[in-house]
Amino acid sequence: MIRKKILLLGDFSVGKTSLIRRYVDNSFDDSYLTTIGVKISQKRLELEGISCELLIWDIEGATPTRSIPHSYFKGASGAIFVCDVNRSETIESLNEHINTFLMLNHEAKHVIAYNKADLLSTPQKEELFLPANAFLTSAKLDSNVERLFTTLAKEVLL
Amino acid sequence: MRTLQVILNTILSKNIFEYLLVDRALRVTSASYGIEKYLGSMPQEGDDVLDYLPELVGSEEEVKTIFLKKFCLYSLESVYKNDYYVNITVEYCDENTAIILLHNITANTLSKQKVLQYSNESTLLYSTLQKVVDNQNALLFVTNSEKIEFANKKFMHYFGAETIEQVRKKELNLYQNLDKKLKNYDELFELTNDKEEHIRIGSDTFIVQATLIESIYKLFTLTKVTTLSNEAMRDSLTGAYRKSYFNSKFEMMVAESTMCVLVVMDLDDFKQVNDHYGHQVGDRVLQEFARLIEKNIRKGDMFVRWGGEEFLLVLQHTSLADAKVKVERIRQKIASYVFPEVGHLTASFGMVALQDEEDADSIFFRADKALYQAKATGKNCIVVKED
Ligand SMILES: Nc1nc2c(ncn2[C@@H]2O[C@H](COP(=O)(O)OP(=O)(O)OP(=O)(O)O)[C@@H](O)[C@H]2O)c(=O)[nH]1
Ligand SMILES: [Mg+2]
């Protein structure tokens, strides 16, 4: 079976763990328990007749004083960059995360999750400008989470 | 070889390291018993190691280089496995075997996690508070030793600074912008503690208020007033201008030597009204008194509540003689008016004209002297000071 390593990267508390929990276990928790180090979750899926397994790396978020260890980046086929739509600083740091990752993984694919969309009002959502490979997601309300992962999976596999 | 086995067994019994032996195809050849707690089940000979350590997916080739180079830089830190945290490293054993070591770092990682949790939560709280603070009015924190400790975004924006260092460098000493001459923030604090004072900086007017925070910080709040709200300008009881508003206006008039007459007036024996009829009646008398005066002055004249039963009147662009005629009319109106519940009351007046080059302190001093004289010479009269 084909196995692919994909990462979730971004600032702390943007919802990386929650997106994975929603995608893999279809659950959500309102409380915040920060991730330290890394935890791998496995998810099998069938894409256009190909069965494969995603190894989803939930990596600790970057904080003002701790950056993400680069040793986690090796061998990744793709990454989901996550920001919190309500914290502009997490949107601003996306580019830095993307550039560092792509520098170490030239071939890798990526998508972006603008998470916690449930906290935005409709006019706020309309005002938001999203890049082409970005999704407005909510781990809480389960919106766009499946699409986020399968879009990346397709890019990585097909 | 036997001693090596003893050493290895000792290390393994300490519950710190567990291992898996793999062949060149990364198939399991052997494993320590304790490894089951990390992997969830016991790997069997011939199993694919990736089924137990999916962490290695993507790094297979790198791990395999160990059979060529006899060493490998592969290492992965703080991996969560089945309620434990481990570091994973790969070592060379022989040309057909590599050893994958799992180093238990759970206790250490959990305490680090606690610190990280605390720090992340504080950062979130701090950044939320920062946003709240930046959206307030302009704020300035000054320490007891007169050091500017903090200014929020709005404050910096008003005064064209980007960083707190720039605020400090600019020597933007708020206290120098008041009409009263103040020497430091301590004095500004005394003046504005739980009170409002108007302050002019450039062409802008601000209301300044001070609060003491934890007895070491003085917090100054500046509210920009482009067009003053009625509330900010007017005394709530009488509707006359507030002292703080008057101060900033009068300072301007003095600076520009505007031709004007200052009248200081005081209701005679008002204390007895309060004592005899109570404060509620006293308040109504003040309202009536203010209404009488407002009815008898021009729009451009400024009527101010100075404190208690003391009021000011500034009559612009008028001579002292003309002003006196007008004030005399007001005096008579008051003396003949029947105040509800209280009956007849009188008022005393001191008046002076602003002289060339005269400052605010001086004109107030002269006006006060005139009022004092009016009170001393039997009340219900006007005293005009020519010099
Ligand atoms: N309203 C809302 N809250 C969310 C959403 N996703 C996550 N959260 C909450 O945000 C907080 C942080 O979520 P996590 O998933 O732990 O964030 P993280 O990016 O894994 O954080 P670190 O591991 O510290 O980097 C938690 O309290 C979640 O419940 C969402 O879509 N909507
Ligand atoms: Mg997390």
C-alpha cells in the first residue's frame, strides 16, 4: 500500500490538532491542550481506485520563542499550513512557514487552512481574501475539513 | 560479549531504552519485550517495521544508508507513542542488522509540556489584552520615578511614534501642555486623578484623566475631543461650562490677548440655603440661578461653574464700562427674583478686564480680590478693579 507523510504546520493554537481529530476521529474538543513534539495519526483512504494511507503529522505549533524543529520536515510529501482567521499574526506568519518547508522539500505539495471560520460573521467571511490553494475551515463545525485533506491527498498521490 | 549483554540488560531494565532490530529490508528480526508499551503490540520476526513505526515513512531510504555508511544521522525527537514520549534513533549493528532505539523521555516531556501550555495560554491572553488595550483611548503608563513605561498604539499614533523608545525620546511631556505650569507627571497626576482636565497639543484637544495602578504606575487616559460633546463641556447640574473646558479656552484667549472682561460671582449666604433647606433645594437654586444668567447674556459670552456656588462669566469684545452695565442688570434680576421655596437671594460680583501681556494667574488674582472686596463691603454689589 502507498503511504504518504503529510504535516500540519502553523502557529500554536490555530487548530492543527483539532483538524486532524475531526478528519480522523470525527470529533472535536473545545479545550486547548498544546501539542509538544509530534504525534502521528493514520488515515486510510481510497482515491480513484487507489487505496493508500496518509500518515498525518500533528506537530507542535510555532510560538514567539520556539520554532518548529526542521527534523520533522524530512520525507514529507505534503503539508497543510494552518492559521486562525481571527488572529492576524497567524495569517501573517503563513508565508514564513511555507517558505521554510518548501526550501527543505522542493517537491512537496501544500494547501492552506484558514481555520476557526465558525467565529466569523458572514460579512467578515465575504471580506476575507483567500489564496488559490486555501480553504476556509472549521474543525468545530466540520466544514471543509474533508475537502482540505483530500485535496492535498490527491495532489500528493495522483 | 557476556559483559556487554549484562550492560545492555541493565540499561533495558531501567525502562529508559527499548529496541527493535531490523534487516536491510527494514523487516523486524528481534525486539526488546518492553517495546510493546510504545507500539501497542509485540512485533514478530519478519514484520514490516513501518507497521509499528509509521514515523519512519518517508525516511526509509535515509535509514537504509546505514548499511552502506555504518552510521546514520536519522533521529526524531519527542514522538508521542501510546501515552509515552520517545526519541527515535538508528544505530549500526552489523552489515545485515540495524538497531532502532526508542528512548523514553516521557517524564521530562510532560513537564516541558506543562510549561509550554502555560506559556501559550499566557501569550494568547496577553495578545488579546494587547488588542483590547490598543483599541482604547490613548493610554500612557508612567512609573513613580517618572519613567514612561508603556504607551498603547493609539497614544503612539496620536503623537507620531512607532515604538515606546520614540515616545521617550520625543520628551513628550504631557504636563507641559496644560495652562497651569506643571513640573512633572506627579503634578499632572494630582491634577487629573479621578478628575478631567483639558489639554491642548498642537491643534488637538484631549481630556486627560489619571488613575493609580498598583501604587507604582500612573495611568493617564487621553480622549481626543474634536468637537466636544455637550457632556464633556457642560456641568451636569447647571448646564454651565465645566472648569476643565473653560481652562483650555481661556488659556487660548489669554495667549491671544483677546479683549475680554472676567466676572467672578458668588451667591451670597448660599451655605445657609443648603443648611436650612437641604442640598436638593440648594441644587435647584443653583439651577435657577444659572438659568437667570444664561437668559441675560449673549451667545458668545462664556458662563462657567467654577465650583460650589461660584461662577464665572467671560464677556468678550466689550469694554469694562459696558460690561458693568450688563452685570448690574444681572445683579438686579437676581436680587428681585423669587427663588422657589427659598425666596429672595443676592449675589456678589468682582470684575476685571484682561490687560496686555497679562497671564491667567494674574487676572484671576485681581478678579478674586474684587469679589472679596464686594463680599467685605456688604454683598449684593459689584466691585470693578481697573488695575
Ligand atoms: N471555534 C473554533 N475553535 C477551534 C477550532 N479549531 C480549534 N479550535 C480551538 O482552538 C484551540 C486550539 O486548538 P488546537 O487544535 O489544540 O490547536 P493547535 O494548532 O494544535 O495548537 P498547538 O498544538 O499548541 O500548536 C482549542 O481550544 C480548540 O478547541 C475551530 O474550527 N473553531
Ligand atoms: Mg496541537
